[in-house]
Amino acid sequence: MTDTEPILRVEHLSMRFGGLVAVDDLSFTAKRADITALIGPNGAGKTTVFNCITGFYKPTAGLIRLEHPDGRAYLLERLLNFRVAKLARVARTFQNIRLFSGMTVLENLVVAQHNPLMAASGFTFAGLLGLKVYRDAEREAIERARYWLDRTALLRRADDAAGALAYGEQRRLEIARAMCTDPVLLCLDEPAAGLNARESGELNDLLQFIRREHATSILLIEHDMSVVMEISDHVVVLDYGIKIADGSPDAIRNDPKVIAAYLGVADDEVAMAEAEVGL
Amino acid sequence: MEYFVQQLIIGVTLGSIYGLIAIGYTMVYGIIGMINFAHGDVFMVGGFIALIAFLALLAIGVTSIPLALFLVLLFAMALTALYGWTIERIAYRPLRHSYRLAPLISAIGMSIILQNYVQIAQGARVKPLPPIITGGHRLMSSESFDVEISNIQIIVVLTTLALMLAFSWLVGRTRLGRDMRACEQDLKMASLLGVNIDRTISLTFVIGAALAAVAGIMYLLYYGVIDFYIGFVAGVKAFTAAVLGGIGSLPGAMLGGLLIGLIETFWSAYFSIEYKDVAAFSILIVVLIFLPTGILGRPEVEKV
Amino acid sequence: MSDVAPASRNAALALKDATLAGLVAFGLFVFLIGLRTEQSSSGALEITTRFQTLAMLVAAVFAGAFLRALIFARTPIPLGRMMPESLAGFAASAARFAAPALLIFALLVPVLFYSNRYLLDLGILVLTYVMLGWGLNIVVGLAGLLDLGYVAFYAVGAYSYALLATQFHLSFWICLPLAGILAAFWGILLGFPVLRLRGDYLAIVTLAFGEIIRLVLLNWQSVTGGPNGIPSIPRPSFFGLPFADAEGGFASTFGLEYSPTHRVVFLFYLILALALLTNWVTIRLRRLPIGRAWEAMREDEIACRSLGINTTTTKLTAFAIGAMFGGFAGSFFATRQGFISPESFSFNESALVLAIVVLGGMGSQLGVAIAALVMIGGFELFREFQLYRMLVFGFAMVLIMIWRPRGLIATREPSLTLGDPKP
């Protein structure tokens, strides 16, 4: 099921804010069409890693290499800002949901297709004149939006304001919007946060659908272990900005260092804690 | 050389006035993240209250200058602080959770209200004040030029220095100062920890207004004239000073003030006096483009 | 039923509130209103007392606070909910008819008020501000960029037109687009370095730009004429036919008796056409990717960047297009007045246009038009109270922000709908 080719290579990534080291010499690889999970206690630096990958922070040191299926490679630490999304086709969602709340659900998804639409509108001029090339492109964009709305069960809410959606719907909308940019790598920041068991199950199905049907690689930050264990192919564990484990979900589940990190136990007391917990 | 030193003295005096106003801007921006557009006009109001208080005291027969100065300082600081408090309560507090343009528009409205209120109440003409503090000392002389430092200039700088020290003590050592610093760091957290943020914010405005009042008095004594429009230009320049020094930093506000005062003075003295305001405004643009955190400010990381 | 006890408690609390308010009012007004400084004949300042006015004001504040405390029992006044449901519904459906109704009315104004030169001029003034409002609406309302220096582009347009017309004797129809292009160019030049600044910073920087432009216009005597401005700007002609009482003039060519009103009517329709052009372009752009990107940027810029949108060029486009329309309006202003001076381009103008946009409702074309009509029309109607009208304007800005921060027309029409989706 998983390709052995890496899609994302993070090498010696470090992010420093003044005196604070948020990420320290992190290296890991995510494979193509894999679902890779980035886990760790709060404050471990996971969102910081995301921000470095998606161009919101410029890393203090290190290399982030993204390889497209067609062979083209991008050094993400050099691409800043919108270019990571536009050129390297990396999409993301946010921990604190960033939707365009005043705009409708449909509009949110069409805005996501801004770049191809802008090109088709001849940088607005063809659009102003109502030329066919633009109208066709717009129709296509709406169709693609409809497709994702259907997959995320939001079709009946298409004309509602995004801000009026229920929490779970908003999370799904964010993912749908990210998928409308036709990404090669999808980065999800705590997509299951606040979802109940049923919704988490639906999320799992959605992510596996995306991976299967669209061959999109997924990188996800999550606290919900049912999601992580259920669907990830590969798990990387961070604590205080340092990688403490890297492997398959089963290996991670039983790794004493990981358990200790979550329970807040000192290294030399791990064996004792394990015994107490019954491992 | 002598000319240069004279300009230096003038620049430092002017800079002290700007610095006092700048403190109000930087404190408010630091704590609630908004530019108090009406602050420059609060400075103007302070100057006017001082003017009227002076004249009133003279009219009722107070002849002792130190006593008059003391009473004027008292009245102006207290009443201008009241203006600061009222403005915050009426125009800003209700909008604290609104979208970011709302308090700005409200502040612009407040600025217009203050300017026109004073214009209606006191007339649009420039108001002169008979010189109250006179005299000075000659520092250096040459054949062509004497360097003089006037008493009023000394008073301005000393008063500013004293207030800065008092204020640093307030922020660093008192409970209120600690509350203010906490609110500046993280408003929500501070309130969860029991800090009365409404009161802290109010006091921030009050103190800023009081300092602006002192600046107003100094301006009045130094220039001898006042009009309802001085708030606008002084306000933008003082805000420039706050940004230049590093928004949110108190020593930065003072430093910025001094720099702006010096730049403005030297520009008028050596280049052109008509474009001195252009110089000050241009600095604002240059600083915000190239050095947005200012000289002493903390770099802000965007929270994604 | 113990109605008496709560009532008296309410009254006691209300009294306390009122006393506090009265004291504050006294403190605020005692010097600035209670005493008045006047320049005496000798040049020195004299003090006169106005204690009666002071007493009345304090009493008014006391009474107002007392009533408010009594009626609303110390809770903040729910101003936002003071409009009953039925009225809100009526307003919403009225809005649908308002736009075409206003348009028809505007088209008929010269016909209805042909003999009233004053009203025609007022109409032209209102339409000029409507156009400025629609132009700034692109920047502030759609893209969410706080521009406090819009008057700069108005000035660039006016002075460009004036200089091109007086120095190079080009016709209005050539100068107008040139002035617009120049203004747009300035928009890009000014915008490029500053558009990455956030919120309030952007506002104050644009304000600084506006002031710099005004100061340069004021002091650069050789080019701009300094405080005297540029006089004798050629008046517009009817596509080549001058509005003169002569052979070959507009009146004689169309077999009409000459009247100075002809030119005024022409100016009216000209500004109406320009304003409608602004409106049409805005509505079209809103439905295109660029317009949607503007609105998305206003909502959440970071999300936009994560979608691959180049927010810098998006902002620049908004700035430039807004500037262009401001420039067009400036050209019109120059040709209509016949002379221009820096006085007309102060910060107050920027504040006024910004107020029109914000109070009308960000992004709402109809709201901006109504706000312009009410504010400029209102201004003119209260011309005698010149001194007080700016004060009232300031109060209006503060009050509307507290009451309806999103402006009069706060709802947004989506630019795309799916219609009835499949179940």
C-alpha cells in the first residue's frame, strides 16, 4: 500500500526564537502516499515544525525537501509564504480553524482555487469581459468544490456562511478547502480536536479516502490516539523540540520513552512507571 | 559649532515633550494593541486646561509663580486624566471585542470631537500666554553666536527626567505596574489570574493622559502659544517616536521622542523649515518599513 | 409583590450613577466650558465666565445618566438589539428596492430640480463623495486594508488633471484616464513598501503619506502653486462643444436657449456616470477571483497565504484600483471647481470618506451610497451650524461604532451560490 519513495525529507531542522529553542535538530522522512503522524505532549514543537514546513516560519537551520511524483524537488525552507502552497503544493489546516467565516462554504472552496482561476481569468481582464475561457474555468471550480462538499457531507450547507457551521463541520470544511488546492502533501494540525468518537471515525475514513483516491501524502499532528493508531503508517514523536521516537504505530505504542514523555516521568523512573501501569 | 549646540538644546527640549506624549501611545498600544488616535488631542486639551488655569489663577490674584505652576500642574494633570478615563470608557471599552477597525474609527471620531469641542468652546484663534518663566543662562559664546539655555528649557528636561524616573518606578516596582506588564504580555491570562483588567486598562489611559497633560503644559510654557490643532501633528510625531523607540517599550518611547525632536530641529536648522513635518512623517514610514520593532522593541512573532 | 423596595433601590442606584456622571461632567467641562478665553483689544487673553452654560451641561448629563440608570437598571444598553425584528425585516426587503429606486431618482434629479442650482450642486457634491466612497470601499470594505490617506490619490488626480490641462492643454477625456493611471501608479508606489504592515500600523502610515502629499503640494510652489493652488482650470465641454453663449456652443448647436445650468447638468451626469462605472467595476470584480481573494484576505490573511494566494499583489491591486478611482474623482473635482488648492485635500477628507465607507457597511455598495447621501446632504443642510457640524460628525462616528460596529448595512451578499443542492 505504501510507496517506498520519500516525499518529504526533514533534515536537522532547528527553530529558535530568541533564546527559546522550539525545535532542535529534527530529522525524519515521510513516505509518499503515507499517513505520517507527528505526536508529542503539548509544547513539543509540533505546530512549529508545521509552520516551518508550510512557509510561515523561516527555520533557523536545517533542510526540508519535498519531492513531487514527477521528480521535481523543492527546498521548503527557502520557499516562504504563499509559495509553499502555490509552487510546492503543500496544503494545511490550522489548530484554531481559520475559515473565511463571513463567506459561504462554497465561496471558501472557490477561493482555494484562486490561482488556476486567476490564470484563466487572464488576470482579471478576461473575467471582466466575460470571456468563455473564464466562465468554463469557474464552472470547473464549482464542480470541484461540489465534489469535495459531497465527500465531506457538507453539500446541503453550501450556501451557508462558514461561520455558522457546527464545529465538526468547520473542521471538515477546512480539509475540503485544503483539498481544493489539489495538494501533493496535506498537513493537518489536530484535525480530530474536539470531535466525538463517531466524527473521529468519519475523519479516519475521509483521510484514508484522500490517501487512496488522490494519492495525497498526509502529515498530521494529533493528540487523539484512536486516529493516530488507526490510520497512520508512520509515527514521529517529539518532546521539547527533540525527536524521541520514530517508527510504526505499534512500535511507538510500546516505546517506554514515549510513555514517559506523555506521563511526565523522568527517564530513570520509566521502568517503575511501566510496572505500575501494568506493561 | 555653537549653532549646533544650540540646536541640540532645542532638540532635546522638543524631544522631551514628544517623549512624554509617546509614553501614552506606547503604553496603550502595548496593553490593548490599538493606536489611541485621540491621544494627541488629549495633549492639546491638557495644554488648554493649563492655559485657562493659569489665566484663572492670575485673575484671582495668585502672583507666586511656583504656586501657580504647582496648582496648574495639579489641575491639568487631574482633569486631563479624567478626559483619558472618560474617553476610554465611552469610546473604546465597548469595542474591545469588536473587529479591529471599530476602535480605530471610534478613536478618529473622538479626535474630531475633541478638536472641535475645544474650537467651539474657546475659539479657533491661536491663544497666547504671557511669558511666565523667563530668563536663561549663556553657555558658550563666539563672535557670531551665543549659545543660551533658557530656564524653561531646563525645567522641561528636568521635569521629564523626574517623571520618567517616577514612572519607571511605578511600572517596575508597584502592584499596578506589575498588573500593567502582565496585561501587556497576555490579557486573557492576566484576567484569569485575577488581575482586574478593566481597571488596569483604565489606569493606563489615565496615566498616559496625565503625562500628556504635562507635555501640554511644557509646550504652552515653551512656545507661549497654543491652538486647537496642535494635537494632530504632535500626535503623529509622538506616535512616530513611540514606534521608533520600539512600541511597548517605555525607555524606547523616551528615546524615540528625543530622536524625533533632534531630527526635526536639525532638519529645520540645516535644511528647510517648511518641510520639517515631512521629515518627521517620512521617518515614520521608513521605520515601519525597515525597522518595525523599533530600536528597543521586542521582535513579535506572528502566531499562526 | 414588593415593587416599592426595588423601585426605591433602583432610584437610589440611579441617583448614585447620576451623581458620578455629573461630577465627571463637571470636571471635564469646568475649565474648558465654564471659562472662556478671549483675545482682548490689547492682544492679551482675558477670561470670562460661562457658568450658566456649565451648569446646564452638567445638569443635562446628570439628568441623562439618571434616566438611563433608571430605565436600563445598570446593564449596558442593548443598543444592538434595539431594532425590533419586524423593522429589521422591513429594512432588509426595503434594501432590495432601494438600489434601483435610488438610481432612478439620481437619473431624474436634474429633471426634477432643473431650476434649483443649489440642489444640483449639492447633488454633484454628494455623487462625488459616493464615488470616493465606492473607490475606498474596494480598499477598506472589500480588502480590509485600513487606508487613512485616501485623499492623497484624490489630490494626485486633481493636480495631475490641472497640470495636464493648463500646461499641455489636453482635453478632459484624455486627462481623465491619464490622471487615473498616475493615481494608480502612486498607489502601487506607496503601497508596495507598506502593505505588509498590520492593521493600525498601515492606517497611520497611510495617514502619514496623505499628510506628506498635502505638505508637498503646499510647499512646492514652482509646480503646484503652493497655497494658492492652480487656478483657471479649463471647464468641461460637451464632447468638444463649449458651454458658452456663442455660435458653435452647446446651446446653439442643439437649438436651445443658452443657460449656465446646461454645464451643471452635464457635470451632474458626468459624475453619475463615473460613479456608476466605479460601482460596475466593483460588482464585477467581486465576482472574479481577485474580488473573492480581497474578501478572503479581509477575513483571514494567514489562511489566504496557506492557500497559495499572493497576498502582496492582491493587496497592491486593491490599493491601485482604489487609487485609480480616487484619481478619476480628483480629475472631476478639478474641472468642476475650475481651481484647486491644498486646502481641499486635508486629513479631514480622508476621515470623512473612511467614515462613509465604515458607517455605510463595509463592502456594501448601497450602504456606502446611503451613508454618503446622509452625511454630505446632512452636512450641507446644517451649513449654518458650520461650527457644530464637525462635532456632530465626530459624535456620529463614535455612536455608530458603539451601536452598529459593522455599519448600517451589515449583511453580505455572497458572490456565488450553489442554488438548491441535491439532497
